[in-house]
Amino acid sequence: MPLNVTGLPGLSMRFGTSREGLPINVQLVGSWQAETTILHAASVLEGVSPVRGLHASL
């Protein structure tokens, strides 16, 4: 089921880069009304991510 149909909170974020330079993402899905848990877990992952602070060149 797509998350927008189930009503479960979820997010996807970049967590790394492959050897070929492609982005590697992680998807977090929580139980119903667990938005704060998902945001906290994403914050922790962002803090240890090797691509933290990486910005695309424009």
C-alpha cells in the first residue's frame, strides 16, 4: 500500500553516495501518529550521514 493511502507517517532522505556517484536513500515509515519518532530518527541519521552538508552545485 502506498503510504498516502494508509495514513502512516514516512519520509525519504539521502544517506550516502554509491561508488558510481549515485545517491543512496533511506526510507523511514512509522506507526500511525508517530511523526515525532520519524523526525527524531531522521535527525539522528542526518547527524551521522556521510553526505551531511553536501549541496548540489548550481
